[in-house]
Amino acid sequence: MKKTALITGATSGIGEATAYEFAKHGINLILCGRRLERLNTIQKALNRLTNVHILNFDVRDKAKTLEAIESLPDAFKNIDILINNAGNAHGLDTINEGNIDDWDAMMDINVKGLLYVSKAVIPQMTTRQSGHIINIGSSAGKEVYPKGNVYCASKHAVLAITEGMRIDLNPFGIKVGAVNPGFVETEFSQVRFKGDKIAGSVYNGFKALQAKDIAEIIYFVISRPPHVNIADLLVFPTAQANSTIVKKTN
Ligand code: NDP
Ligand code: 8X3
């Protein structure tokens, strides 16, 4: 039987690429995000390959998140795979210069939003005693880099939540894991730097990971046999050694 996956942050970058990768493999898709036009475009493109339902909500809005997932039509109600991907960095500042609204955004989206979506999906997985949850963490969840403070904290929280989920959902046979990328060339830096031209230079001088690279890894993780759970996966571009060391050509 065809599986159904819910992907948050499916309107760009890693989430969008994962939607394309899953569609290629015939997985039914529930695609989420705030930018409705993009959801419509992606749905149109992928409908040829699989069944696609879109949910348009902001993960910061607890009530809307629960309501949206509750509203799923019967054909999409049983979610086998949850990809908690929605998230971003907002700003790159020292803790003394950081912006409180940026801090709120990162904690509200990357941490609380992930929890709200999980809260809406987990009960049906525990009832069915099956399911697979992948949280998109980051290398920033493994180490703290200068000016990364709150973004790194949010991604450390994602990893702690992932471990907690794996423990608590273990009796129900639910797989839980994290995929933690280093630099991936998406809209991430446009968002972090609020459209400033510096965003365009983040990936200069080396070959960053592409969203498709991560999507293929996520598909690999979800396509392992039932007894195999990839609990935690860290992936860098070859040029990157850690959060601060990158071999550049210029
Ligand atoms: P993008 O900016 O390209 O994608 C972010 C996605 O998150 C968009 O689809 C966006 O959709 C969604 N999103 C953001 N805020 C909200 C919100 N409030 N409610 C609902 N959806 C939201 O970045 P990436 O693809 O790179 O990021 C995806 C994940 O990967 C993030 O969790 C990020 O932290 C993580 N990551 C990224 C790395 C990188 O270098 N790019 C490296 C390591 C981890 P919309 O705006 O339409 O709502
Ligand atoms: C994104 C990777 O190093 O830009 O999570 O924070 S980094």
C-alpha cells in the first residue's frame, strides 16, 4: 500500500526537494507551508506522479496547526511519515546585539512549531503502533558557532526533542531520527540575512550541499527495512569540516 508523508516547509529548499523525491517513489504527499501560491504550483507539478494535498498554515499558530492537520480528508488522514523540516535562522548576531524578534521567530518556528505539528500527528501513530518521524536538525545542533547562539540553541533543542521522542515512542514501534546538514544552498541565507546581498556570498568559493542531496538522504532514511532506524545523521559538503572551517577556492 502507498505510504503517506507530511512534509512541513515544503515550499522551498530541502522540504520542496523532499516532496519531489518522495513523489518520484509514489509516496502520497501532504505539503505544508505559508506561501500558498508555491504550494499550488508544487501540487500541480507533482500530481502527475502521486496524490498531493496541501495545507496552508503557519507552524507558529498552535490552533491553526492542529486544525489544519485535523482537517485532512480521509485519503490523507493516515500519516506514515512526518518530516519536521520547517525552520530557519533569523539574523547572525552576537548575543549582546541580537534582536528579540529574531530569537522569538527561531524558537517559535524551529522548536515550538515542530512540537505543535508533532502533537497533531503522533496520536494516530501511537494508535496504529507504526510511523516514522524525521526531524531536520543541523550541524548547528551539534556545535555552537560565533553569533549562532539562539539558532544553535533551537537546533540543539531539536536534537534533544528527537532523542526524547525516540525514547517515549519506542514502546509503540515508531521510528524517530534526525538528519543534520551543514551548509545547504537554499533560501536559508536569504531568510537569515533578510534579503541582504551578503546572503548571496555565503556559498561562494566552495560547493555547498544542494537541497536534492538532503532529499535523497531523507528518502534513504525512510526506505530502510522495518528493523533499521537511522537515529542521527550528520552531513557536510566535502569542503566543510565543521561549522567554522570551510575550504574555499578564493
Ligand atoms: P528554506 O528557507 O529554503 O525553507 C524553509 C521552509 O520552512 C520554507 O518552506 C518555509 O515555508 C518554511 N517555514 C518557515 N517558517 C515557517 C512558518 N512559520 N510556518 C510554516 N512554515 C515555515 O530553507 P531550508 O530548506 O534550508 O531549511 C529547511 C530546514 O533545514 C530548516 O529547519 C533549517 O533550519 C534546516 N537546515 C538548513 C540548512 C542550510 O544550510 N540551508 C542546514 C541545516 C539545517 P513558507 O515560508 O512558505 O512558510
Ligand atoms: C544551517 C547550517 O551553519 O548555517 O543550519 O547554521 S549553519
